[in-house]
Amino acid sequence: MAMVETVPWVAVIMGSKSDWEVMRQADETLARFDVPHECRVLSAHRTPAQTAEYMSQAESRGIEVVIAAAGGAAHLAGVCAAHTLLPVLGVPMESASLKGLDSLLSTVQMPAGIPVGTLGIGSAGARNAALLAIAILSASRPALREKLRRFRQEQSEKVLRETLP
């Protein structure tokens, strides 16, 4: 049986394999919505040429949204945004020394002209980055928009079912 190759719509990249435990939230959320995506490790500082090449080719390969995660002052999202016109969503990773504040500031404080949409630090940021990517993609995909609508309705219903002691 031949496998059907699917072109990824979203690239989820992270500066280090150690970011996977957090970025798995983005991967799982995209999978839940059946959004074709790929995940890989690229570093703005340790693999700059490969990161630039990957981002320069992303759009021609069918990528429509990039989710980029990095910790510390490593600015993977900004480097990615510098090499593409695609929307780049940054996820700051928690760092040992400053608990992710350094990551947040290096991602959110982009100079004017090359924007990066920045989400929260850590797992919630990873999940929300995937949901924001889905919202972006759903603007031109009615079936995906309906899945997102149902997801939000399910969240509302879950909250309304909550009871207090």
C-alpha cells in the first residue's frame, strides 16, 4: 500500500531537543485538528546557515505558518522571521536563570519591520501557538474553521458543566 505524502502547512521548530517536552503540546494540538505539520530542531546560533536555508525554502515547500521556540536570549523566531514573509509565532521557553523572562523579552521585543507573534512562556504558549496557527489556516479552509468552532464550543460546555463544592 503506497503512502500518500502530505505537504506540511505548519513548521514547528525549536532550538534544542530539550524543548520537545513543551513543544509536543503544539505537535499534539495540530495533530488533533489533522493539520499537516513537521517538527524539527534548528538553532539560530548553532546552525545559522541551515536555519536560513530552511526558512528561505519553507514557503515554496507549502509551509504557511511557522511556530518557533527557543529559550534564553536565543532568538530563533526572529531569525526565522528575517528569512520569510510567512507568519512566525514565537514560543518562549522557560530558562533556568530567569524562568523564561529572558526568552519572552528576546522574542516579543522585535524591532519594527520584522514582526513575530509572541505567545506565552512554555506549554500554554506552545498549545496557543498551534491554535493561533489553526485560526490563521482556517481563514481559507471552512472545514478546519468548523473544527475550531467545535473545539471552542466544547471548551465552553466543559466550563459550564463545572460545579463547585
